[in-house]
Amino acid sequence: MFITAAIFFALNGITFGSWAARLPDVVRDLGLTPGTLGAALFCISLGALASMQLTGQWCARAGAKRVGMIAVATFAVTLPLPALAGNLPELCFALFFFGMASGAANVAANSLGVEVEARAKRPVMSTLHAVFSLGGLAGSTAGGLLAAFFPATLHLSSIALLSVLTCGWLATVIDKVAEPRRERSAHRSQGRHARTRDGAVPFEPVGRPIISVNLLPPDAVRVLPGRITSGLTVILALGAIAACSSFAEGAMGDWGALHLREDLHVSPGLAAAGYALFSLAMAAGRLAGHRLITRLGDTQVLLAGTLLAATGTLTTALSPSLPLALSGFLLVGVGLANVFPLAIGRAGLLRGAKGVGLASTIAYLGPLAGPPLIGLVAGQAGLRTALAGVSLLVLAATGLSLAVAEQVPSALSVAARLRAFQARYEQARAAVSSARGRVTPVRLAEESTS
């Protein structure tokens, strides 16, 4: 099931990366201004908001895997719609449906990822989100290369067809692959129970440590020490940090390629390289996220990440040359890679599922308000100024991170949870090694006497 979830995340990343690469072509064909583009992009957020809750309920009834196949394929089908629009109203309608499909596909993929993580008892969500970023890298790179040779409609339709065919292939083979595995698992389970009944010492292998921030503890902290008496203010601050992160991430995806095309006057292929490098850096940062958090701690990762992202955003916005601007994309990707999941994860540690829900709701204000605000500022002062302003918002997340660190003790951090899981894992490994040493001589003795 992990492979299925990874394919869902990869296809979603490819679809969004392809859209980010061809967005400047849509802007050019329709003659959009920054203000009208911001209004059109706002429709994506509205569409996603309309579908997310319904998709979550659908996944609960029909299963995330089945819903994911439909939602991911539908997301791909809507990809060519913006390129087919002939005017602004048609573009808004197309982007609304594109956003609805995007929200449904993301919810279904994340729901399946949560199921995989719960069954595997090990962290997989960071890896899956890294796969999404790698998909964005592939989609934006291919989009930049093909932009010089093929119109946006043909390119995006081809990506949609490939995604639909992949989902169709998954629908035909997944049950055939999963059924033999379930049977083998059942046989192994019966064998273990039989050996236990015969009096032999059972041996259970220990897998990777459970160190995911998505595997929340059953006990939620109700009152936090410090200058405040309720954890609500901290949850709101963590949600605001996540909102600033998603705001900046959306700015790179929606406006980054357009900025390189319009302000630095680069070719379509080089313009797509910005989002490609951003995705590559974010994937690398997410793959290394658990180790960084365990070694450095929550506050240090949040501070370093937001400062790097603010520096990268400012560099991208104000750079007069392409190499310097591309280095800014890299800095933003590395900086933002762990800010959002760390903020949401810490909210879960403090208040359980309610904390995650409240912080996630606040976090969605970032992509919801981002397009119209950036479009408004860009229309009045230019896109460079609008993107430079994003760095101020990321710096606000730096200040909020410091405020959270003052109010919440380090014992209630994601890093502390990860270290505790790591310690349990090492203890379990030592216990297994000791059990092996005791079981092997007994088995050898039995074999020699028989």
C-alpha cells in the first residue's frame, strides 16, 4: 500500500509542477494583469476548500485507496482546462474545478498515507511528501523543456492522459498484488501462533523506530506552564507559523516562474527551473527532517528554516541575475521543508487531534489569502515588491517561533518525542539481540538430540 500512496503523491506533484511551469503561458495568452491573475488563482483555493471536507467523509466511507484513484485521476483530467480558457471568466471556472480536484486528490493521498503509517508503525509521511516534491520537480522540469516546442494545451493534455492511464493500471493490478501478500501474512501469523502453542520462544522482529510527528500521543497536554494558562494561544501561534509557510510556498509555485519570465526575461525552460529547484530542495529537506529535528530541536529548525526562507525569498525577488535568483529558490525550498509539518506536529503533541484541526484550519488561510494579496500588491508596486513582501511574512513566523519557544517547555517538543522513540527503538533492538542469543543455543540443542 505504500507504493500506491507514493504513486498518488508523485502524480499530484507532477500535475501541480506541470501547471506551475505553464502558468506564464496562460498569463501571456489571456493578457492577464497581476491583479486579475491573483483573482483567478484565488479560485483554486476556493475550489479546494469546497472539496476537502467532503473528500474526507468520502474516504471514511469508501476507503482512501479507492477514493484516491478517482480523485488523482480527476485532478489530472482538470489540468488542461486552464489552458483551454479563452477569457478571464472561463479561466476562473476552470481553476475552480482544478482546485476542487486538487483538494480532493491531496486529502485522499494524505488519508492513505496516514493509513500506511498507522499500519507500518514507522514514519512514512515525510517520505511521501518528499515524493510529492520530486513529482513537482519532474513536472516542472518537463514543462520547462517542452514549453519551447509544444503548446500548453497539448503538453498538459499529455500529462493528464499519462496520469489517468497510471491510475487505471493501479486499479487493475493493486488487488492482484495485495491479495497474495495478505495470504502470506496470514500464513506467517498462523505459524508464529502455532510455534508459541508448542512451547517455543516466539521471535518478533523489530522494525524502524516510530518517530513520526503524525503518530500523536494518546495523552494531550491540557495546561501549559509559562506566562499563559491555556494552550490555545500557542496553537494559534503554531497555526500562524504554518500559514506563513504555506503562503510563501504558494508564492513560489504560483508566481515564481512568472517572475523569472517577466522581470528577468528568461526563456520558458529556465523560468520553470526555479520551481524545479525549489521542489528538489524541499524534497531533500523533508527526507532529512527527522534527523535534523532530533539533533537540533524544534525551535532551532523553525528559526533556521524561516530565516533561510526569508533570505531566499528576498534574494529571488530582488536579484538582477538568474543564477542568484535560482539560488534563492533553493534556499526557500530548504528553509520551508520542515516548517509546516513541524508546526502542525507540535500542535498535535500539545492538543492532540483538536490541536491539529485548529492549526491546520489557520494554516489554510495562507494559500487562501496569498493569491489575491500578492496580485494586489504586484498590480500596484510590481511583482518584485510583492515577492519581497513575502519575506516579511516569513520573518513574522520567525518571531512567532521564538514566542512559542518561550511558552512551551522543551519536554513538550517534537524533538523530545522523536528522541524518546529513538531510545525505545534502541532498547528494543538490544532486547531482540539478547533474545536471539538465548534462543539459538536452545534450538541447536534440540536439533542435536533429535
